[in-house]
Amino acid sequence: MAVAKNLSSTITKTNINYQKTIDLVGQIYGIGGISTGGFTTGPSSAPTPTPPTTTTGPAAPTGPSLNLQALLAAIPIAQDGQVITSEYHNSLRAALIALAGQLGLGLSSATTTFTFAPAMLPIGNGAPWPITANFTAQSTVGTNPDGWQPVQLPDGQSIQSMVVTGKLTAPAPTSFAVTLFRESVDPAAAGPAALLTLEMKTQTGAFTASGSITASGAATNAAGLVAQLAAVQDLKLIDTSSYKYFLRATVTGAGNGTQAEIDAIQVVMGA
């Protein structure tokens, strides 16, 4: 009888301790009325279930853009014995710029604006750009002037954009354009290359036109995209040891009353 009594007491204490553990777990997780086979705590009736709460977690991070993936995939792998050309550097630079842009960092450098008063020299026997008393270039009514002027740009800077201010009197000509060129100082090299052209034939009255250097055409694959970006970066980079820079302003197809005027030409540059 004593053994049975001690066994019963031990079982009772064990159940009580186990029930206390269950009660503690229930308090932690907000669960009541857990039965452990003979001992029941909490409400006698079934508890009213608490509606689950919906928690909206942080948005899943987006992966790298297809553009960035293409740029990363196009970085060449250097091999021993191979010459590392500008393609290696330019492709890596393009990928880093894209990565920085996706992180919201980008290239944020101060810009400098160089403003040029128009002083167009005549080209061949074409109509000139007469300079007014206000130091603007103003075409004679109904004529098609064609002229150029050299510009000195800071070496090592990058061309961000070009801005032209002026006036245009109707009727609209076929074309009224200002182009920024560069030409190699090597006499054996190809002729001048147009970096940026602003077409202003649709302007009326006083105007401000602007534009930047962009790639020509659309790339069809990663290698083409990298080549385009590298080409644009090369065109933007001012290299006065290898190139000379100049502007050309032309009007074609002027009507009887057409008069074009250029007040100022600005080239905006950054690091």
C-alpha cells in the first residue's frame, strides 16, 4: 500500500509539473485550456479562436536589371599573354556606372557651362552669318547661311549637353541646325565626326534648344549594348591632345521671309 501511495504521489507531482510547463507555453503563445490527461487549466469552455493577423513583410528585393546583367556578362575575362585593351576598361566602367545607378548613387558631379558668343566664319562661298550690334549671328532674310567656329573645351571633362538660344522667323526652313564636331589632329585620320546636333527648324520666335550625346540605333545583344555605351563615353570625353573641337551652324531651304538667329551656344560639362 505504501509503494502504491508513493507511486501515485510521484505521478501526481509529475503531472502537475508537466501541466505547469504546458501552462507556461500556453501563456507565451496565447493558448488557454490545454488538457494533459486529468489536469485542465484555463476556461472550462472552448476558447474563442483569435483571428489570425496578416503581417505584410518588407517587399522582396528586386534583382538586377536586365541592362545591368547584360553589362556584367559582357565584361571580358583577361587571359595571360593577352593585351588588355580599352574594351576591358570601358565594359567594366559601364557595368559599375549601371550598378551605381541601380543603387541610387549614380554619377553626381558638379557641372561647368562654357558659353560661346556666335562668331561663325563662312564656309566656302556659302552665305555668311552676319554678326549684329548685339553680338548675335543673324541670317539675312531668305538666305541659307553656313558657318563654323572653333571652341576650346577643358581636357579630360565629359560633355553632358549642348544648349542653343536664338530666334526663328517663319516660314520654317528645311533645316536650322547647330552641330558640335571633333576632328583628329592626325592628318591621316578620317574627317570630322559629329558629336551632337540640335535641329531647330520647328522653333518659332525666341527659343532655347538642348540635347545630349546619345547612341545611334538600338543594341540587339549584350555585346552591342556595351559597345554602344563605350562609344558614347568616348564621344563625350574631351581629349584636346588628340582632337580639335568646333561648331557649325547651317540653314537650308529658307523661305522668302525666313530669318534665323543664334544668340548663344553653351556646352555643359562634368567630370
